[in-house]
Amino acid sequence: MPEELSKSALKREAERLQKIGLKLTQLKPEIRSRLQLPDALRIAIDVHAGINSREGGRRQMQYIGKVMRGIDVEAIEQQLADLEGQSAAARHFFHTVEQWRDRLTADPKSLTQFIDEYPNVERQQLRQLVGAAGKHAPASGHEVPDAHRQAQRVLFKFVRATLAAHSDGQPASDTP
């Protein structure tokens, strides 16, 4: 027979589950719809979204915590960590995108490598973005211009979307 938890431990666990539930209620509906949640929890969260009264919302949060006691919370926590970029896989993906962005702006030969590794990339758009990022590069010892930061940001988003689309279809290589 498993050990019985103390009353304080049970309370801490209930509060932890309510905090996770609160994070779920604060997500945008389109993001929340992508998560794999049990139907009972999804319904309880949707009901919470429709409640305007403070007390009613508080009671519904307690109910969400109660529903969560009967489900596998670790899977939900992992999905939230992925959304927040806190999981190891999310951090690795982010660093891979950063490395590609930096290589593309620093070395013209890396453009060919990127196209070889991700053949479905929109090549013309990639070349334009890399060109814009290189054109606005700061001279050594000078302050980084806003145009360069903006070009780097746009290139980062493009590379991230390309890598994400590629990883959905097939596993990406670990070498950037």
C-alpha cells in the first residue's frame, strides 16, 4: 500500500495542479486546441473562459484542479514546456535555427549547404533575406544598425519556419 501523503503535501499538489490549469486557461484558444488534453479537462477550461464572475472563475479553477488529479499531468506539463520553449528539444531547435541564421549571414557558401539540406526551401526568398541581412551588417567596431537587427529577425523567422516544416515531414540533421 502506498504511503499516504500529508495534508500539506496534498494541498501543495492541488495548488500545483491549479497553477497548471491556470496556464492552460490563459492560452489562446487556437494554441490550446493543438494540445492533447482529455475531453473533461478541455470542457472545464472552455467553461472557465465563459465565466465572468470572479468567484465563479475561482470555483471553476478548483474544479479544473480536481479534474487534473485524475489525469496524467506530466504529459500536459511537457506540452506546456514545449510551448514555452523550456524543454531540451525546444532549446536545441532554437539554437539550431540561430546557428543557421548566423552561418547564412557570415558565409555565402552556407547558402548552398542549407538548400542541399532543406531542398523544399523557397530559394529566392532565402537569397533575398540573406542578402538583406548581409547588406545591413555593421562595420567592425560600429553600433549594430536597426535595419540589420530587423533583417536578422526576418531571416530567423524564415529559417525557423523552414526547419519546422522540414521536421514535420522528416527528421532534420543535427549539424547546422
